[in-house]
Amino acid sequence: MKLDEIRIAQLADLPRVADLYKAICDHQPLDEYGADWTWGEYPSVDGLRQMIDTDTLMIGLKDQRVVAGGLLTTGEEYPQVEWPHQFANDEIGILHLFGVHPQYRRTGVSSELLQAIIEQAGREDKKTIHLDVLAGNIPSERLYVKNGFLVVQSLTLHYDDIGDQAAKILEYRI
């Protein structure tokens, strides 16, 4: 399946963006793998509004419905990682909240959106994208590796909402 449109979210998209992330959170009990997000905490409507205002929230639309999203922020978030390449903070993009509506999984939508985010990062003069995945989230790790990300390190990360978790850190050189 091909998305109808991929673009940066605007404030007018907030209700549809919130619907996407709420659907992902509601579906998590049925997922073997997942980010373990808690709707209303992370993500939340207020948090998504702030992300749209301050960062780059890319969305994928199908039939005018937001079916995928990913947030690109700027600056280093993993100072404990020994990166193979060093860049200034403003040259580093961090990918957060990358998700696809449960009805649109396994359709190619995730790779399509991920490639658009990589292209957007290049337009923002980023030299690299960093991200983390929970250690047991095999499908997400496979998606990123298939799209050119390299696993840099395995470590324990502290997440404000779910505590200390085993994770893998990945990098994509633009």
C-alpha cells in the first residue's frame, strides 16, 4: 500500500494525530511487541500539540486519515553512547514516537514514512539520526536495519514512564 500523502503535521491535524496515537496505545495489550506507551501520559494531546509547535512531527495519511507518525527532534539524547561518528548537537536528529495504526501494519507504510523522515532530516541539515528500541522489539529493529540504520550499542535506558529497560541504540548516517 502507498500513503496518499506524507507531510509535516500542522496544528489543525492535532485531532487526527491524537486519534492515531490513542489507537496505537489502545492496541498495545494485543501487541507482542510495542513501545509500551501510555495514552494521556506519553503521548498526550498536550504533548502532541507542543511537538507540532516545536519539532518536526511527520505524518502519513491514507484516505485523509493519519495512519502513521514519527517525531524528529534535534540534539543528542544518548550522551552515554560511544558513537562511531561525532556531530554537533544541531546536526543530530532523534526519532521518537514512530508508529503505525494497527490496521495499516505490515503494508509498507512504516518504511515509506521512515524514508520521508530521513529525507526531512537531510533538509534540516541533520548529518545523522539516532533512536532507541526496546531490546525485545524485533519487528522495529528489523524495520530500522532494513532501512539503513546500524545498531550501535545495547544498554539499559531509563524512561520516565516505564522505568529502566534494556534497549538498543541505532544510528543512520545521512
